[in-house]
Amino acid sequence: QVQVVESGGGLVQAGGSLRLSCTASGLTFDDYAMGWFRQAPGKEREGVSCVSWHGGTTYYADSVKGRFTISRDNAKNTLYLQMNSLKPEDTAMYYCAARPGTGYCLGSWNERRTYGYWGQGTQVTVSS
């Protein structure tokens, strides 16, 4: 049984930082590209970032480039999202997801339908 569990969310002031973690079990972690998505109230879930199975290739949404860094530790079956210079518009539920297939993010990395396993999310709230 596959389980994906996010942690690390919380309340932070604008300009602050948070690091999200995501642990996956029940799958061969380094077979999967891994992604972060977020969903704000009343909005569609959007892709934030993706990392290839080996960690060497990353993709970011334009809105977070230069502020967020995705990484992974395959030995620990864990995915990370370092979020710096946070803005109120970053407030959302953040989800971790495993992408079956080649292990690479490719051009469709931000399409929800390409991910097979999802966590329950961790809330990030940025106050102004």
C-alpha cells in the first residue's frame, strides 16, 4: 500500500522561510519523478515544482522560480521543498505527488493527471 505524507507546513510572516518534507512508502521511491502542487481556496490545484528520479533535473512554476528549491533524498524516501522569501500569495495547501513512468518530469510535469499517488497535503499560510 502506497502512502505519501507531507509535513512542515505552518504560519510564517511574509519574507520568511519554510521547508516542506514528503515521505513516500510502499513504492520504489527512486523509480518516480516527484512533484509539489498547491491549491489555494477557490483556485485550481497548480504545479509548483518537479524533480527527476535522480534529483538532477528540476522544473519550477514561474511564480516560485528563484525562491523555492526542490530536492530529494532517495536513501530516505523523502522529498523536500525549501521555500524562501515567502509571499502572502504562496498561501495554499501543498501536496506531494509521485509521477509514474520514466522517472523524469518532462514537459507535462505540472499536469495533475500524470501523477499517480498523492498525499493529504500540508497547509502553508503566509501573513502580510
